[in-house]
Amino acid sequence: MFVAAQAGDPVALDRLLRELQPDIRRYARRQCHRASAIEDVVQEALLVLYRRVGKVRDPLALAAWIFRVVTRLCMLPVLGFLRGVEALTERHEAEYFARLPTDELRLDLVRALESLPAMYRDVILLRDMEQLTISEAAACLGITREATKSRLLRARALVREFLGPDARDARDAREVRR
């Protein structure tokens, strides 16, 4: 039945989805923290299975694959919340930086870039200053796209940390003591 469903047989696919639905619901009850999300997760998981059953290589791995899909779907509300918190933080930081004089901000940015290890400084200069694509920056650095994205994310976090209000206050206090 699995092979026929993978081949696109609608009857076999329908039967597979019906047989797996109780397992998917059980996984969702175990993984989702909100009872109201369970039915939505079951429906989404069935859609994912319907669309991607042809790409599952091993029928024995199907249960583990579905479990991972359900786990990720249960995490979506949490991720949405975290993105909202991140957006609020970015808005707060933008308001803070808007109040700084431009010359001070430029100097702080140069200092922040100078404080980065070379591998982070290179990737942020290529991507944000020279505006290369991720693929172009990866080619320049001789690393994978994924490694480039990872380094860029870390570099930006380090720059934000350096430029943040708390770090700036600490630097100002050190300069006053000198």
C-alpha cells in the first residue's frame, strides 16, 4: 500500500492517510501543549504527508518522519511568539539608535566591527557592506551557504550586543574613568 501511495494511487493514498490519522493524533496530543491546536496540527500533518509521501525513501522511517513533522507543527505557535518578541526587541533597539547622533553611531559601528573575530567580520562586511548574496559571500569565503548564514547570524548578534544600550553605558562609564 505504501509503495502504491508513493506512486500516486489515490485509493492507496487515501487508505494510508486514514490509517495514519490516529497515530498522528496521538503524536499531536503528546507534543502539543495547547489542546486547541491538536486538530489543526493533525490536519496540517496529513497535508504534509499527502504532499510529500513520494519523497519518503524508507517505509520503516515513515513513523519517525511523521513524528518530526508533528513536533515541528506543534512548535509553530511558540516560534510565532518568539518572532513577535524579537520584533519588539528590534523596534526598541531601532528607537534607541534613532536617538543617537549619527557620528557616534558610525564610530560605535566601526568599533563593533573591529571587535569581531576575522571570520565574523569578513562575512558581515561581504553581506551587509558589499551587499553580496549569501551564495556570493559563501563563494568568496570558500564555505557553504549554511556556514555563511550561521556566521552572519552570529556576527550580527555580536554587533547588536556591542551596540546595545547596556554595553554602550558600560563603555561610556569606562571612558569617564580614564
